[in-house]
Amino acid sequence: MNTRAPQAVSQLDLATVNADLGHNAPALVEWALGLGKTSIVTTNFRPFEAVILHMVTQVNPKVPVVWMDNGYNTEATYRFADEVTKQLGLNLKIYLPLRSRAHREAVEGPTPALDDPRHAAFTAEVKLEPFARALRETAPEVWFTALRATDTAVRAQMDPVSINPDGLIKVAPLLHWSSKDLHEYCVKHGLPNNFDYVDPTKGEDNRECGLHIAH
């Protein structure tokens, strides 16, 4: 992965792109993929994830779709992942923790509560380390994410396009979309959905797990 912001995209460019395309998700996807840089799209197969996956792969079906499968997903989430992958022909890359859930729980017990000092280490093991490994192996220059401003206070302060300190261009085409927008897109394009989703690293819907703070 690059260690500095790409020469082709400056902070000044981003201000213009965010102003012109920040509320036009398909155009923003076209712009980002049009940069000709190595790209990935991450997913956790939560509700409405099919939207970002469809939007990106309609432009470039070969873009790697990176899933950090923490091992704690619901049965419905796993079925949804398989259904979307098959329907869209996703180039899915699954990253698992270095220990299985069975191994971890045999040694350390059930998932630690949010106020348990061990929770940070749990999050690092099942989500942050697999993502860091994914970044090393896929070496992207552009990262598509389904972040939405309504998710958390941190995300409400983000721009649709930003450049991380490590030079990674982070693109959130759906940042300003509502649940109604996402639902209508799914209906229009015949996309499946999944509402039986739980993230053990967050515990609460409006809590950050640390991934988008670290990256």
C-alpha cells in the first residue's frame, strides 16, 4: 500500500469531488474506479450491503470484495453472503481471525462485554488484524466502504472521499443515503437484504469498532 497520498489526487481535488459528486453515488463510484488504481470494497454483509456491492461491481466486476468474517455472524448473514456473492458474481476474499471461534472460546470463554478490559483485544483479533492482513495482501490504493453518516457521530463528520494518512483513498458513496434510499435501490435492482445481523465488536449500533478510526 502507498505510504503517501497519490500524486493524481490532491486534497484540493477532493474538495471539488466531494462538492460535485458527494451526493451522486453512482457518479462517485465511476470517478473513483476511473482513476485506474488498485481498488477493493469491504463488506460485513449487514443490512443493505448489497447496494455498495452492486454499485461497484456493475462498473468493475473484478474488484476484490474483502470480508472480515469474525466467526460470530448469524446464520442468516452467512446465507445472505452466499446469496449476494452468487447473484453478483463477487470476487470475494474472506479474511478469518488467526484463531477459530471454537479455539478462542475454549480458552477465553464467551465474547467479552463492552466494559470488559478484554474487549479491545477481542476486537483487534477478530476484526482489526484480519483487515490489516487484507490491506497488506490486496495492497489497495482505493477503498470503497458502505459507511453512512447516520451510523455514528464519527462517520457523520466524514466526507464521501478522503485520503488516509497512509495514502489510501477512502470512498463512501452511500454516506448521505437514507435507509429509504437503500431500500428503493434494492427493490429497483432485485437485490436481497439481511436484517438478522450482529457485530460482536460493536455491541451497539451507534458505536465504532475501531476499524474506521484506525484507517
